[in-house]
Amino acid sequence: MKSTPALSAKDPHAPADSPVIGMVSLGCPKALVDSERILTKLRADGYRFTDTHEGADLVIVNTCGFLDSAKAESLHAIGEAMNANGRVIVTGCMGAEPEQIEREHPKVLAVTGPQQYEQVVKAVHTHQPIVHNPYIDLVPQSYEEAGIKLTPRHYAYLKISEGCNNRCSFCIIPSLRGDLVSRPVHRVLYEAEQLAASGVKELLVISQDTSAYGVDLKYAQSPWKGGKVAAKFYDLCEELGKLGIWVRLHYVYPYPHVDSVIPLMAEGKILPYLDIPFQHASPSVLKAMRRPAAQEKTLERIRRWREICPELTIRSSFIVGFPGETEEDFEFLLNWLDEAQIDRAGAFKYEPVKGARSNDLEGHVPEEIKDIRWERFMEKQQDIAARASQAKIGKTLECIIDDVSEPDENGLCGADARSKADAPEIDGAVYIRDIAGAKPGDIVSVKIEDAEDYDLFGAPA
Ligand code: SF4
């Protein structure tokens, strides 16, 4: 679970005497979207924001409680905010276990759980009330209409559901966040359209289980643009593909119906990119993990997907050293990686999480073996990624610009960009030399000249 350091959303339009709120957002992109919703609601209520603890009247810490190391990081972030500011409200996944927070930081003002936007906002109003001025207060807006984005302006996360119906043995997210609750499809599409209209060039579709979208709604149809759209994975992708911006799918499980979106990728409607957290390949480990879609013949499917869409990039995450993982299981995983040619992969060493059923499994793997397996995994993965990167030398790729340096005396800049194969924050970058007049969000053609493990280097084509 990735942590995002202190984030801020400054609002120049809020009344100058309204209270100032600081926010630290930790954890995954789903938690980031929760932070955006909280900030959006607070902005609509007239609060202002700062990115320093010292300058805030109150600090909200949105915590991650997925792994014990993430919990420790969350407790540390709460401690920092307490020391620097002293007025702290805690929310997020760790808020589901308030005792631990209150034991370590008894002076926090309030603790609320994941997805409890209303409660966090209520706690802020209680502890830092705002004086309403009917002449200058902003008209409240929903986050779908004018959400605060903590991502750069040219890309945005689009959260399509909350919770999860799966019960992976190492994961406590369903007990923290509950079963799958999909957002109605017209709400998702409306938000996507508004984001595109406000200048967003890349949408990152997220949830706990993107391919299960709409199951809980029984694929209910919503009126949309004079017709009807079903709350279904394929239908959602097809509609998002009409926006004319990059659409990237995260947290997809290899259910058979996922096959149907590959032609949309081949036709250029959505990005040829699938983030599938496989977590392992050995059937016995997958069974112990209780992974969704573990029985599907993934290697065969991946081969077929690549036949239909040769450009397809697959990103995944894996756990090494899961209880009961034998040397044989681990070698099965390495061979599978070779066969599947997973383009981008991260690996975590298994960590027991309080409350997870995997804690009771037999055969916990000693730490030193986990370390060795992790090194071996990363070596294999780096090899695969490096070969894939080398194969791109000489090609021309469409890239989206994230950042641009100051121009030199000839007006030329360097730019940090990403190809269609690179999601922000987690994948590689394309470094462009000698580019003129570019700005973040521009999509440009780049001739690749060199490659290094995960990164590419090139010049405007
Ligand atoms: S799919 Fe598994 S790992 Fe992912 S949130 Fe659901 S239970 Fe947890």
C-alpha cells in the first residue's frame, strides 16, 4: 500500500476568514478518492486548505490499515500531526479500529471509519465550526459536479464502486469497507464527462474489483443520452471509450467477461492496459489465498488477449512467502512470469494482518526465505521489463506529458511523460528531450532512443 505524503487543495475562492484545514492522505488510490470527496464537501461548506500542519486550524489524517506496516505509518502520521498541530481528526481504514488510535493518541479530536464522509465532515464542523455568511458562502456542489482533485489536473481517478464481495484470506478490506456497492452507471458517466470537460486527459478507473462492477445492482440500466446504459463492466468501458480521452483500467480480475473489453483496447477506445492483481500463480497458493477467478486458465487467456491486442500491457502485483508457499510453488510462479511476460509487476513479502484468516494457515515462511524469494522475483521481473523496454527502442509512442522543465535559451525543454503502458505513480516514465511549447496533459508522439529497465528516453517524433 503506497503512502501519499501531506496533500493539499488550496481554494482561493473561500472566504479569507474561514477556518483552514490540513489533510494527510495515506494509502491506495481509493483512499485518495475518499480524501478528495471529504475536501470537496468541506470546500462547498466554505473551508480553506493548507499543506502545512502549522498553518491549519485542524488536520485530518486519512489512514490506511491494510497491512501492519501501513498501520504503523498511519500512527506515525497521526503523531506528527499531533506534535505539529495538536488538533487532529482521524478517518479511513484504520478508523475501523478506534481503540488502537485512541490508545496511542488519546488526544485526537475524533475517529471515523472508512467511507464515513458525512461523519468526518460533521466532526470538522463540531470541532472547527464555520460562521456562515449567506452573501459569500459558495453554493454547495456535489463532488461529481466540481470535485477537488488531489491528482494533477490532467489525470483523475474515477471510483466506480466501494467494498468487495470477495474474501481473500489475507485481506481485511471487506470487513473494513463492506460488500460491493457499485455507483449507478449514469453517476459514474456524468462524473467522467465532467472531468473530461474540465481538462482531464486520462481517467484511471478504480475500485476493489473493477470487473465485478454492477453485480450488486443486478446490472441495472440508467437513462443516458436519450438511451439506456447498463451498470456492467463492458458497457461502462464502452461508454467511457466515447469520451475521447485516455481510460485506464485498474484492479481487474480475470473473469471470463473481461475478454470482451480487449477488442475495445485493440480499437483504441480504451487504453491497452490491464492492472490485474494476480498475487500468485501456483494453484495451491491461489486456493489458500481464496483469490477470485483463480480457476480461470489465465496463461491461455493472456495469449488470446495479446493475439487480439498485441499492444496490451499487463501490470500486476504478487505476494511472495504466503503461508504454505513451497519452493516448488515459488518456482511455478517464476516460470509463470516468464510465460505470461507480465510487463510490470510489484511484489510484496507476505505480512500477517490482524484479523486476516491467512494468519491461521500452516507453514508460515521464515523471513529470510521471504527476502530471498522477493529478490529472485524482482530479478526475474526486471529482466522481463528490461527486455520489453529495449524492444521499444526505435518505435514511436504516444505519450502524455506530466511535467515540463524550464526552457533553455532555444526555448526547448525536457519533459517527464508516460506512454500508454505506464500508469502514473506506479509504472515507468518516458523522458523527452528538446521539446518545445509542451505542457502537462499534452499528448505527443515520441521516438524512443534509449531504454533503462522500466524507463524510456526519446525525442519528439
Ligand atoms: S479482491 Fe480480495 S484482496 Fe481485493 S479487496 Fe477484495 S478481498 Fe481484498
